[in-house]
Amino acid sequence: MIAILAFAVCISAQTIEDSSRRTIGYISSSGTVEDSSRRTLGYIGSNGRIEDGSRRTLGYLNNNGTVENSSRRTLGYINSNGTAENSSRNTLGYVNSNGTVEDSSRRTIGYAKNVDQRYTALFFFFFFRN
């Protein structure tokens, strides 16, 4: 039973890759964020709460695209077109509808095909990537 559950989790997670197409993480449709070794980095809840692997709140993604830290201070914005901006509205990067992730100069920094654009932006520009 445990093996079946683990297999089901692996299937539902989508791969996050760097610009060289090396796997750097996974994001499941339920919002679990894992590194390339499948260690849980955190969670993105359907309510917008962003948590680390120990379930401590890191921040929030509000319905309007505002990204806040755990103290509710605005860190930035994720627009409906996939543009990620800092709190001063300067562009951090882009998550294109095809899954290509670009920095503010439009250089490709990663790929996240079939991953929610908002989750991808959180991974690359706000919380989970060093």
C-alpha cells in the first residue's frame, strides 16, 4: 500500500529543470515542492499558504497574485500573464505558458512544463530556489 501511494505521488509531480535541463525539483498538483532528490522543501496550499518542509509558514500567495512573507509584508506580485515582479514592481522574470522560465533579461533559466505558472514563479523567484 505504501509503495502504491509513493508511486502515485511520483506520477503526479511535474519536473522543474534548470536552463541545462537538469532536474532541480518537482511540484505536484497538490502543491508539494521537492528538490531533485525528492526531499520535501515545502508546500503551496490551495488556500495560498506557503510552508517549508516542517510546515512553518513562509508566506502567502493571494488570489490577486500578491506574494507576501509570513508577516504579511508584500514581497512581490505574480501577474496572470506569468510575469513575476518584486514589491517595487520591477520585473524579476517570466513564466511563459509553454513552461519556459526566463529572468528579467529574457534569458532562459529553467523549464516547468505542465506546472501551474504561479507555483513555478514561487519556486524560481520567491521561496524555494537558492
